[in-house]
Amino acid sequence: MSERTKAEVTLAVNGRSYRVRVEPRRTLADTLRDDCGLTGTHLGCEHGVCGACTILADGQPVRSCLMFAVQCEGMDLRTVEDLADGDRLHPIQEAFWENHGLQCGFCTPGFLMLAAGYLEQNPDPDDDELRAVLSSNLCRCTGYQNILKSVRQAAEVMRG
Amino acid sequence: MIPWIGQPLPRFEDPPLLTGEGRFVADLTRGASFLRFVRSPVAHGRIVAIEAPEQVTAFTAKDLRDVRPIRPLLHRPDFHPIEQPVLASGKVRFVGEPVAVVVAGSPEEAEDAAEQVFVDIEPEDRVISAPEAIRRGAPAVHDHLEGNVVVDARFETERVDEVFSGAAVVVDFDLRNRRQNALPLEARGSIAAYDPRSGRTTLTASVQSPHVVRTVLADLLGMPESDLRVVVPDVGGAFGQKFCLAPEDVVTAWVARRLRTTVSWVEDRRENLISSFHSRDHHYRVRGAFDADARLLAVDADLLCNIGAYSCYPVTCGVEPLMALAEFPGPYDFRTYRVRSRGVTTNTCPMAPYRGVSRPVITLAMERLMDLAAVRFDIEPAEIRRRNLISEFPYASATGLVYDEGSYVESLDRAVEAIGLEDFRDCQAAARSEGRYLGIGFSVFSERTGYGTSAFAARSMDVTPGYETVDLAMDPSGNVEARLGASPHGQGLETTLAQLIGDRLGVEPARVRIVHGDTDRTPYGWGTFASRSLVIAGGAARLASDRLAAKLAAIASAELEAAPEDIVIRAGRATVAGTDAGIEVADLARLAYHSSHRLAAGMDPGLTVTASYDPAGTFSNACHVATVEVDPETGGVRVDRFVVVEDAGRLINPMIVDGQLHGGVTQGIAGALYEEIRYDGEGNILTTSLMDFLPPTLAEVPTIEVHHLETISDATITGAKGLGEGGTIGAPAAIINAVSDALRPLGVEVAEVPATPSRLRRLVSESERIPA
Amino acid sequence: MAAGYYTPALMKPAPFDYHQARSVAEAVAHLGEYGYEAKILAGGQSLVPAMNFRLARPAVLVDINPLDELDYLEEDGDTLRIGAMVRHVTFERPVTEGPTGRILTMAAQHVGHLPIRIRGTFGGSLAHADPAAEWCVIALLLDAELSTRSPSGSRDIPVAGFFQTVFTTALEPDELLVEARLPKLSPRTRIGFQQFSRRAGDFALTMAAVALESDDGRVGNARIALGGVSDRPLRASEAEQALEGQPATGESFRAAAEVAAREIDAIGDIHGSADYRRDLVRALTRRALEQATAA
């Protein structure tokens, strides 16, 4: 593929500006991982079902495998790398750690970002709402039990 | 927090995984070229031509002619070896089989290149299902193997026919468990880097067994094993799918050596569904003979396992049929047993062990037998189990397996109490009067874990896994490093082993570093599979810790002028029992390295020990009970409650234990109701996305209630038993029994798994008692 | 012979040229220029998976996400006007009073999962024409009218003729769907929405949406729309007729559901045969009718 067919794109990720040259067909997920070096966003299916690639775009959880980088100029993108405040884990990360909300950790970034995006707009969800939202992503290890428990606890902590 | 054993310690593994600093294979491809496999569109056929345009870097079997085929072996007369070339050579035998590989600068370009490879295959007759493959005159998947039976094992005690003819009740049924994919959320993948300076090749791969991969790569590529290093970074789940050798990993290593560069293969989900190892796909015919008191007298079983197109290395395709044969009796006491268990090759994706291996299906079979018999005797499912469960230990089964102490009846009783059986029956009756169908299902099972070499040797395996070795060192600063051949990938072994070792050496677990997943850094071992790691690597860690503790005690005894047996090591200090006299463990460590002249004569300097452990094995046990509601109009099933009463001996970290059970049960629910790999009659795979192959989401999984019993047997030195597979082994039977219990008023018994809505709806429609 | 350029597993899109439209006119101009070669990228929640699989290989992608002019909801008398770029998530809460807003909300809860609803669009769903898509069924139920723009002008298409077969609509290759107009249901209309899917968020194996007007316990105007059962969403017109004038009772509903199950041309797939889908139509139609009249 010749350079000519690549587009220059500036992405705002985690408050930083990334200038990348990508083919239009490069998905946002691949761009974050391979061009921005932010490999915390994972690819589990690349067809929008598993949610491992969930990030926040303008504060909303989206599947980054179903967007192209060329679409995302001007968006405020946030990935798992930006969730902690320096060495201080985000309450959702803390809750996952404390409640064994992860095993292999592959789906974890997607669940964290899904929960972060959701709780920021819905700070006080009931269990049915949480179950509905968390059913957006797939986990193969935990049977979801401790993910639900973790997010429930994080919501409490975040409400203060 | 002393002792550390038994504490729900948050895992040391977690912080990087929570912050995006995990490193999985696909995160490490920077600087590598990308491979893409061109795969067969045909289930069975002769390769006429494979051509690539000049600008495409492509390799086929012709280029790899010096690479030996994969040839998994059992040394038994009822086994017929079959070979697998790492790229199809001459013939293709399943849709998705790799026929060529291309190399490009990006994943997208690798796919562009793969599309330009022209493949011409002359199709031949194919066989897709196992019953079809053993039919007389069926096409042979491998030319030398008429009849397609790769392993044909039999076992028979005396008087089988006599017992059946004298039985009060004979229960007879067929069972079909369809095909699944283990579906780790991270698919497979590897990066091979050739280092021209040293001539060594490093394979960074998402696998469960790095040393085994190193050995077989060396064997197949014809190179010294010392020129290979296998590194396992973070692994995004495996569940068995990454235990057996991926032919693609061999090709990746070969291309790196050929091109003297670094190349990567990152399997995508579609590839994973099509051509990564599948599992299950068993057909059973089962008969059980009972006396008038509902006591099981004998079982006669014909077990057919579809093993796919090739046999898996190292365990071979014998693993499913042979485990099914040996462990079919499960937790029930009967002495008369006849079984024929066959592994049959077909033109489908090869199979490999998946969490539970045969046991989810054999447990389903035994538990269906119990429920069907309970119906005939008109007694509660719990009661018939109570009458038949083993209760005296050690117990030797009809096939000669020795069960260590367990709590089979107790687990059932606890489960009955936890679920509230009597109340449930009341609710069920009330619901039925309103036209709603509730059901309850039990599953009691044994889980053989910690298979040592003796267990595997019983199968006559050419490669006989089983032991595990731990190299343990305390450095001069008093920190501990344990290096192991086990290769955890999500199980939390870094934490549990640190708890075990920490207790023994009197150091905080945080000061115990566990090193795994690097053949340059760890002793030869077998990896992580078969619910073995805590038992076997844990046992080796315990033995090594004992040795290291003994040396520390010996040094301390000299320093403190006390007998070694009076030294107590605890909380970072070695003290003389009953006195205040003591010395910091860290000071002992410093002394062992820097003042070794003070050590007793004959004592080596430093603090490094090695220990291996090779147990005979141990049996965990559990009872699962599920309640469901079935909608007979749609065939939909909702799982309302799921209770697990688990006995895995001593719990090192109960939080991790519960996590294993939650995940295992969920995979069992998946197998019972949702997940199925489907082929059409031509051998085309129809389930190539997660919209067709359906792992459950949180919405499909109920709250899983876990209760523990802790029977400490002397079968393992830590008192711990394995439990990684138990959830998956027991759950399908509980669910399927519950669904059958719900639909029994409509004359329905489930005999095909997964019990999908359309299957259940068909059973209801076909039943004579269609609801108005 | 099975000869060809074939790999059964691909997971990255084929190359394409990308155009970001700054206006409807510009988007339409691109469509005029590239015709069949071009695809509109709206929410992308169905198109991009198909592109990742290389099942869809547009040479040109025209991105209409920047078009705020298509992101509107307006009440125009008895009509709800929905701009093509309104995202699914918008309908999670009622966008208009009465049964129209309620049935949109009931349907929205079944559209994929939250991240899908955040990106996916109402117009994109109609133009994609998945026979199991909620918005296609709702549009059919409500007798929507669709507006398009093309280089040669604009056109209004009644929804009844819009869905042709799987993923195929009456849209010409140079036409952009810009608006759906939903005639609002009268405030007294009773509604029901039922669907059955394998997992939460999956496309339904079958869904039934109903809108009933009834007077004195008798059914007046009845509408029944079905999704996921055939190559396109359907109205069960025979069942609707069978129901009109009948008492609003379980018996009538059962009979109408039976008519619906018989009249449709059901299709089978790996999740269920045509017969199974007819069974689902029978059950879900009856339940939707009961749901409509229960409250």
C-alpha cells in the first residue's frame, strides 16, 4: 500500500494529541493499538460483539473496532490507560481488584471503560440496569459474578 | 494475615491488567511482519495447485518439505496414529486447514495478499459426523485408515449381560453432545524472532505449555532445542485450546528462520471459530441396570467421540475416548461395567481437550441416567443419588481408579438444603397449575485432578506429562523467587503460590516473585491444564519451600545455638521455640551468601533449592443444582438459581476458588444451552461469528451461589485438590436435568445438547401432550 | 473443482476511499459520482462488521456522521419527523407523548447493547434493512414515510414498498435516506411489543409489534408487524383483518396469532427452522396483543 493512500489524522486520546498516518480502512482500535501504542484496548472479535475494544468517545462507551480512525478527528477519546490518576487507581479499577473482577484480564479494559462511561452518566443504577448494561460485553473467565459485584461497589464509592 | 493460606488475598497479577499494561501477544508485534494463513474452503480434497503472484511472499507445504509432520502417539494396539502436516500437503481434510501462508507489512496488507493466492482443490467425498464416519464404505479421511477409527478402546467386567437380564429396571437412552469452541477471549497467536547473532529463535506465544512447545518445535523443525526459547506473555484465557500444538506456531517459527527476521501471527475470532481446536461432539448410547431398590448394578455404554481431521499433540485424540472410558462411572458405586469408546476422524476441525475434557459429557450421561431411573422408580432425583453415591474411602472404581476421601453424599445434602427442595416442589406445582414450567436438576460428580505421570501413563502416552518442578531461591536481600514450568493464564497462581511459599518461609507473599512462561528462566515442566497447577506446581512449591525452610532453620540453629527442630520460622523471623531468641530471615539470607564461611561444614552457600512433585492424583467432588423456567411456546430457558457445593480440599485463596467456579459454571451453562459449532453436510462451518456461536452474556447467567466443604485427604501434600474444571463439568447436567424436569409433564426428555430453543420447541411439538 | 482466490477467514476491511460529507448535498454528490461503488457510513454498527469480514467491500465510503442537519426529532402536527442520524440511544426515553413514544422506547431497549445504541442510527437501520431490525418493524407498524435525496432531487417512499429483501431496499444507489416520518398513533391506541432472541441484545429470532384501536371491547383498526421471520419485515395483514371487529379477548388474539403464523412466508437459519419461526410468530403475536390490552 503506497503512502499516497494514507490519510493524516490527528486524534485526541487521553488528553494528548496523536498525529498518525493511516489508511482509511484502519479501524480506530487498530490505530490506538498499533499507531498510538495504546495496547490496553483489546480486540476480541472485531465485529462488535465482545466489547473488549470498548473505549469512551466524547464520554460515551463505543466499540472502537466499529469505527475508523479517519472518522475520529475532533473526538475526545479515552482509553483504559487514562483511567487511573497517576498511581491512584480509579474506583472501578480498585473495585475490580478487590472483588476479583478479572481473571485473565483480556476483557477487563472493555468492561472498565463500559462501566466508567455508564456510571458517569448514571451514577445510581439498580441491579437490573447494571445487568443490562454489563451484558454488552463478553467475559470468558469470571461468569460475570464479580464484575457485577465490582461495578456495584464502584458505583457506591463514586457516589461518595 | 498469618497464615496466608486461606486468605482471600487480592491478586498480584491484577494491577497491570487493570491499567492497560498487560502484555498479550498482539501487543508485542511492533517491528514484526504479519502472517496470514490461506485456508482450505473445501472439507476434503486433493490439492491441484496453489499459486501466488510474484509480489506476494507466500509459502506452501512444498517450501516446508523439511518440516516433519505432527505425529501424536499412544503406544497401544487399539490406537492408529495419523499425521498432520503443518501446512496441508497433497490433501486438505477440513474447511479452514492452512494451505499456505503469506507475509506482509501490516495485518490489512497480509489479508490483501492472502486474497491473491489462487487455490485449486479437487473435492473428494467427505464425512462430517462420527456415526457417518464409521459406516461401512465411508470415505477415509486418512488414506491408510479405513473405517476412520483412530482409537477403539474396550473395557468389560464379568457378568455384564447376566446382571442386565436379572435387573429390576433397565434404563436405556441416547445422548448427543454437540460441538463447542473453548473460546478464550484472546484468540491464539505467536511472534517468532530470529536472532542472527546467536542463531536462536524466540517464539512468544499464547500457549499453556511453553516447554512442550519448545520440544515439539525442535523435533519438527529439526533443530537443537537449545536454539529455541519459548516465552508466554499474558494469556487471555485458554481453557485447553492453547494446550495442544498449533500448527500455525510451527509455521511462524519456520518463516522467521527462513526470512531471518521477526514475524507474527495473530489469530482473529473468525479464524479461531473456524480452525482453532474444537471440542465435545460426542454420541453416546447408555444402558443402566438397577435393582428393585433403585441401586445401580451395571452400566453398558457405547461412546463415540468425533476427533476431527487430525490428532492433537501431545495428548493425542485418545484423550477424550480414554478419559470417558476410565471415568464414566463418576461418583457412583457399581461394579459391573462394559464400555466401548471410540475416537473417530472426520473432515472437521481437529479437537483438543477443553475445560472438563470428556467429563461434562460423561457426567451429563450418568446424571441423566440417574434422573431417568428416578422417574421410573418415582422417587426424588436426590434420593436415587443418595442410594448410589460412594461413601467409603478410599474407593476403587470398576475401572480401577482409586478415589481419595470426598464428601459426595454431604455435598448433595447441603445442596438440597441450600436450594430448598421441598419449597421448590411446592412452587413448581403451583406454577404448573398456571401453565408455567419450572424444573430442578441435580448433578453430583467427581473431578479427577492433579493427574501425575502414573495417571497419564495408564493411557500409554508417548509423551507422558505429570510432574512439575519448582526452582526456589531466596536472594541475599531475603526476597524469594520461584521458577516453575506451570504456565498460568488467569488462574491467579502467582498469588496462591506466593501464599503457600510465604507461609512456609515466613515472608510476606508480596516478597515472593513467581516466574513462569519463559523456557530460558524456568525448569522443564508441563504447563497449566487439567486442574493441575495448584496441586502439582503447588506441591512442588511446598516441597521446595520445606527444603529451603530446613536450610534456613539449619543456619539459624547454628547462629542461635539451638536444635534445628526447635527453630520456628514465622513472620520474617527464625526464633527458638519458647524463647525470645531469634534472627531475621533476611539476615539469614544475607549470611548464606555473604558469610558462607559461617555455614556448617558441607553446607552449600546460597539459598537455592529444587523440588519436583508427581502425585497419583486426587478427586474433588461437588454437587450442582439448578432451577429453571422453560417457555414451552418459544423453547426459551431461563436459569433462575444455580447452587454449587464444592469440595476441593484445602482452599488456599477462597476468592480465587470462587472465581474459578463462577467461570466454570458459566461455561457449563453455555455448553448446555447456547454454544454450538455447526457444519453443513458439505463440511462448511456455519458458525463463524459471535452472532452465530453464542457465548452467554451476564443477562443469561444467574447469580451463582457457592458453598464449600473442605475434606482434607492425604492424596496431596498441600491438602488442596484441583477445581479449575469442576464448574464446567457439573453445570450442563444440572441444567439439562432441570429443563427435562420442567418439561416432563409434556412428555419431553432432553437428549441433545445444547438444548436450544428450537430443539426444545420441536420436542414439545412432537410430544403427544402439546399444550392447548 | 473448487478453484479460486479464497480464504474463509478475513477480519480487516478491504481498501476504500473515504469522503467525509459536510452537507447532505455533498454526500449526495458523492453517491452520484460513485453509485454502486459507494456506501454511506452512518453509525456503522452493521456496515463495519460486514466490512471487517470483507463481506461488504465498498470502494468508497461516504461518512455522514458530521451531518448535524440530519440529527433532529421534530413533531409536526400528527407526525414525528426523525432525522436519519438520530442515534438509537435517543429513543431509550420517550421522544414524544403517548403510544408512539412508548413503543419506540419498548423497541429501543432491544436494539443491540448500549455501545451499539450510542453509535447506531435510526436511518442507518432502515437503509440497512435487516429483517430483524427493530426500527424496520416499527416503521412498518406505524406506516412511516421515508424521504430521500439524490443528485436529481428528493423523493418520498411509503414504507410499505421500501423493504425488498434481506439488506435490500427501494433506495437507488445515488439516494440518501434523510428522514423518516412516523404518523403518530392516536392517544388511545394500545400497543404491544414482544421479541425472542437467543441472548440479550441479539437480533431477534422473531418479533411482533402491535397497535390496536378498540372501542367497547371490540377491536377497531389493528396493526401487526413482524420481524426476523422472513427476508424482510412484514405486516400480518390477514391477521389484522381477522382481528378487526372481533371482541378484544384472548380467544380472538389466539385466532389472529394463528392466522399470522400461517400467512407468513417464514425462513429458517441455524437458530431455527421456518416452522420454529411460525411457532414464535404464533406465541409472540398473541402475547403482544395480550400485552396491548392488559394495561
